[in-house]
Amino acid sequence: MNEFIYAHAGDANWQMALGSCWSQLRYRLQDGPKPTLGWCYLTDHYTQAAGNIVEALRERMPEVHWVGTVGVGVAAEAVEYFDEPGMVLMLADLPPDSFRLFSGPRPLDTGANGFEAFTALVHADGGAADLPMQLKTLSSSTTTGYLFGGLSSARNQPLLFADEVLLGGVCGVAFGPEVPILSRVTQGCQPIGPQRTITRAEGNYLVTLDQGRALDCALADLGLAEDTPDEELRHELAQTLAGLVTPGEDVSTQPGQFGTNTEVRHLLGVGRKAGVLVVAEQIAAGMQLAFCKRNAEAARADLLRIVADVRAKAEAAGGIRGALYISCSGRGGPHFGQRNAEFQMVSEGLGPVPLVGFFAGGEIARHHLYGYTGVLTVFTAGS
């Protein structure tokens, strides 16, 4: 049947929250199929208890493999637990040979026992060594090259779950062709200037764009005068981000919109005399860059667009069994005007389907690491 079921709760006492979730799940488990894979997302209010929670889950359901992480916020259906105690669980009865867990101690072994990894859900610590390279390696280990997931956003300890609690690193679950998914990325920023080409860069230092000084290009795109006072300039640049596209990736042809391959990064500083900007990313000549700012209305419209697109394609494939939505911790309900707003839009747009997720410190799609985005993934009826 491949049924997905979910539960969520928030209580200062983790045992009370877990008991509430178990009560929600128990009646669904009595006569239904036996679950094999579970998701567990916790807010960082439960960091100290994470080991006890995972152990309790495994004791109650020893046949279930568990994946997940800890973040500043988690959510289920149209309810967000942000900066407060929160726990969300989802269970699925996928065929045991249709997925494989992986982690640092247990790397993804493609081809083992006839298993073919088509896609993979990835949870990671943003401080993991060589994270971009690890994502590229994982991506190349799957048939489709498609990864989806996010970074732990815990403010204390970035814990990950893969049948055990892991202190950082990269882990997750790979899915075979028997588990079809649909996934889309929604951008949370809007370009305020043209796509420019980086013509000189050194590490994090952006020196020239289109052969001109980087700072001069930023001033032009922001509509600022060359003699803008230092304090005002610093304030404007602090509100500005850089949308980057690596050579060979598709660039959006829609005016005023980013393509899904755009990676948004902060501007960290400015050298006014040299006209240099400091970007929170290693950059190189040949990359495309557009300055951008967060835009709630544009983000709302783009989110509704991708949800409608995913739902339509999923219904054509037989419907949605379960859904996972991972959003940037810099978005969340307040960014869209009120508490719970983001997951309400996703839940209402998808209809009555199991939906869980968390607010990440960075979002993963394909081999890219994003910021200020949302990654929506649904498991279709074929799974």
C-alpha cells in the first residue's frame, strides 16, 4: 500500500511530546502496513534529549530505520514549531530493499546487493569538511544525480540521525527506482540588477564584474551614488546578497527571476578604495552574478507556483503519498507575514497529504547548496 503517516507535538518535556506523537500514530499502526522508514525532525530545544528520543523510537519500532536532524524550527501539515519545543515524525512502509541509509561510518555503497540509488535525501552539518565536494560525490553516486535535503540549523549542536545520533558530517537515505519522487526548488530572493559575469575574483574577493570594479557595479544596480556615505553603504550592502551561477549551469531567461541553479550568498564586506566586495563563497572568473534582495511577495508567488506544479504532475502520476518540505531558517512564517504562513501555503496547495519538514541552515537540491530557498519533494503513488 505504501502508506505515509505522520504526527507532531510540542512540549517542554520531550517524553510528553513523544508520547503525544505515539498516541497519534498508534491507532494508524494497528491494522495498517508495517512501516520501514521513519523521519524525525526536532527543534534544538530537544538537542540534549535527542539520543534518548532516537533510542525510544527504535525500541518502540525496531523494524524502522530512522533519519532526520535538529533545527531551529520543524513543521507538519500547516503547523510550524519555530524557536520552541517541537517534534515531527513521519513513517512510510516502503519495500525494505528500495532504500539504503548512509553516513560517515556507513558510506553509500552503490550496487551492493543489487541496490541502485536513484535519488537521495541528505542531512548535513554546515561545518562538515569539504561539504560541496561531498555533495558532488553523493550526487554522482546516484543514477539521476538528484539530491534533496538540508543542513542542521541547531544553534547548539548540529545533530544528524541515521539509525543513530551523529555529531555532524553528512548522512541520509538513498532511494531506488521503486520510490519515485518529484522535487522543486523555490527561490526567496529577487534580482535587482542584470546578470553580470565575474571577470576577476580571488577566493572570496570579488574584484571585477563585466570588466568593471565590483563595487561600482553594485552601486549602479542598487541605485546608489558614488559618494554614498560609508554608514549608508554598509547598511545597503548588508541587505544585499549575491546570486551566483557556476559556468555550465542554466541561467534564468525570465526577467526579474532567478533560475533554480542560482546559489544566493551574503556580502561580508567591502573595500571601498579598491572597489572590492567580499562574498560568503569561493568565487571564480566566468561565474554569473546578480545582486538581489529578499522579497516576501516574490517568494510567496514562486512558492505557490512550484506547489501547484508539483501537485499537477503528481496527480498525473497517480497522486501524492507523502511530502517533505525543507525551508531556509531565514524564511519561515514571519517572513510571509504571520506564524505558520509558509507551511500553510504548502499544505493547502498540496491538499490533504502527509507533510513534514524543517527549517534548515542551507538547502540541498541536486549537488547545490542553497540559501533562502525551499525544497519541496513529494513521493508519488508509484512508491
